Amino acid sequence: MSSHPPALQEQVSRIYQDHHRWLIGWLRPRVDCRDLAADLVQDVFVRVLSADNAAGKLHDVREPRGYLATIARRLMIDHFRRARLERAWLQALAEQPEAEDICPETRAILLETLCELDAMLVGLGPKVRRAFILSQLEGIPYKAIAEELDVSLITVNRYVAKALHHCMLYNLQGGM
């Protein structure tokens, strides 16, 4: 914390002392793991410290527990989304023929890429996301996608265009 201004250090220290136990108690039943709850609580305070204009944000907080719970909830969702993706990835790997073993570094890069793709697509509606995945990843023609989603061909065109636009914006905003 030495790189942060003393006032910010004092604010975070006070909030940490006042709400650390409460936040662990709030998270523990939701994640069903004491160690994961403790890790997420630490990540919450790292996020608090590393936020743009952290001192200003903390100064404006009227309900610290609500602020901390919001950050914790988002971190918890990210953790579970990443764990779900990792399980799906490992299952897909297990179902593949053993033609080639993937080294741990390549596996980590692929998993990180999958997480980035998931984060990028999470802002889309379910039908838009499904149309985009069917089109771009599975190579299914738009007409077949329209039949599967029970929408018109024009709607599929709009869905894919919207998804491509969303992906470009995500990329421009510093995503992938």
C-alpha cells in the first residue's frame, strides 16, 4: 500500500477493520468455502485500492457494506464463470482423442482466451450470443440458425451484426 496516498491508506484500513469479518461472513455461505471467501475478500480490497480515483469513490460511499458486497458479488460471479468455463474446457479436452497432449502453458493461454471470449459475449442477449456462436464458431449457415432459434433470416443477420459490433467495441475498449 505504500504507493497510495496516506489518506487512502487510512480510509481502506478503516473500512477493512470495520467490515472484513462481516464480508467474510457474507461470502462464506455463498461460495461454500472458507479459503475462497478469504481470497475473494482480499481481492475486494485490492479492487478498492486499485480503482480509478479510489479516494474519491471511498469518500462518496454512504454504505460501505453495500459497496463491498457489490464488488464481492462481481468477483464471485467472475470466479464461478471462470470455474465453469474451465470445467467445460477440461471436459472437452477429455472427450477429444489423445492425438496430442497440450502443454500446461498452452492450456492456460487457451483457458484465458476462453474467459476473455466469455466476458466479451456476456453483454449480449442469449439469442444474439447463440446466433453468433453458431455462425462464427460452428459455421452453421444463417438459414439453419434461423430455424434453430425460431426467428427470421433477417433477425439472424441483425443478431450476428449486433454481436460483431459488440465484439469490435469490446476490442476497442481494451478487451481482447
